[in-house]
Amino acid sequence: MKKNKTKKFDAIILSSEKEKNKLSNMSQMLKKNNIPEDEILSNLGLFLTSKNFGRMLFFYEIYKKILNTHGSILEFGVRWGQTLNLMVSLRGLLEPFNRHRNIYGFDTFSGFKGVSKKDGKLHQNKEGSFGVTDNYFDFLNLLLNQNESLNPLSHIKKFELIKGDAIKTIPKFFNKNKHLIVSLAILDFDIYKPTKEALIHLKKRMPKGSIIVFDELSDEYFPGETIALDEVFGISNCEIKRLPFASRVSYLVV
């Protein structure tokens, strides 16, 4: 298993060596491309693989499902922030004047906190695994601000990053925001304890028709997410769905 993890940040990579070499080549092409600087963002599709594009399509389809459901979007386990920023972009595209569709992202921004026996041993991660680079929290805040400024109602801030141990920040957040309804929750903590904490509070704030997205359900490397769902909602009570172009992620409609 060790050979399948990145050297510094512990991300699990299940691609073959041949695939990893090809992906590395594409990364180098992105870094060293000859596209004029003011055209790079308009041509990012050049560097999308079918897997990465499939994940974006998944969240596009999910977002469309909540357009008529009132409430905010919460992501639990932001890390580099790609999905969170995608939510900001989709809001600007699909409902640019919905100021009530606030977007919140929870993360330690220092890696795993609260790894337990229920997370198993196969993933070989520990406290601090899946961290980010120094000062990344500030960088992500700036980037999200920039993206939001390109959309209508940019004078109203509609996103927030919540930094810290989720076991502490989640109850504090919901206690502070007693008005909050959640239309979409994205669970990507990977591990049991923070996932269960999120689900306990979400169960009280998500109306019928809202959606919970999971990144590690039925995943032998990260069993904690499945265990947490079973303990809070009961798997036999849930209709868990997926979309054909994104095999990893799944969702349930409350």
C-alpha cells in the first residue's frame, strides 16, 4: 500500500505505474505550457482527464437537483478546495441571485484529526495525514473571494471557511447559526469521528429533498464513513445512488 501513496501528503493513488507516469506528464505540460497567461483559465479543459471531468459533471448534476430546495451548501473536508470553488461557480451559473445559498467549508487545514479504530488500518494514515501546504487557508480564502467577485451580488459575501477540529467546530457552527437549513452536504472527511459528528447535526437541519454526498462509502480503505452513516441514519433506511460517470462518489436524497 505504501507505494500507492503520495510522498508528502498521504493521498492514496490506486493508478498503475503507467497511468501515474502519464498523469505526471500532463501535470508537467500544465506547468510548462506555452499558452498566453491571459488565456490559461479559458483553456483549462485541455488538461482535464475523463476522471476529473466526470467528478465535475457529478457535482453539476447534484447541484441541479437542489435548485428548488431551500438552504445552504456545506462541505466537510475541503482540503485543496476544488469542490468548494466549483460550488461557488455553479451558484454563479445556475442561480446567480440566490443570496441565501451560502457555501461553508470545514477543514482542519492541517490534516486528519481523530483517526480511530473504526477507520481500520488499510489506509495507513495517521493524525496529520492529508494536510495542505503552509498558508493554504489564506490562499483558498483569497481564491474563493476572487471567484465570487466575478459573479452577481459580489458585494455580499456568501461563503465561509471554518478552520479547526470538526468535533469542536461543527457543534459551535450549528449552535451559532440556528436559522440555517442545509440543502446539500458534501462529506469528504474520510474518517469516522468527524463524519459522524457532521451527520448527527445534519440530520436535524436537512429537509426532505435535500442531498448528502459521500466520497468514501463502501470503500475498504476508509470504512469509517460507512460506519458513521449506519450509526446515524441506518444504511437500510437509505437509498444510496450514484451517477455512471463518477464511480467513487455517491449520494442520498433525504
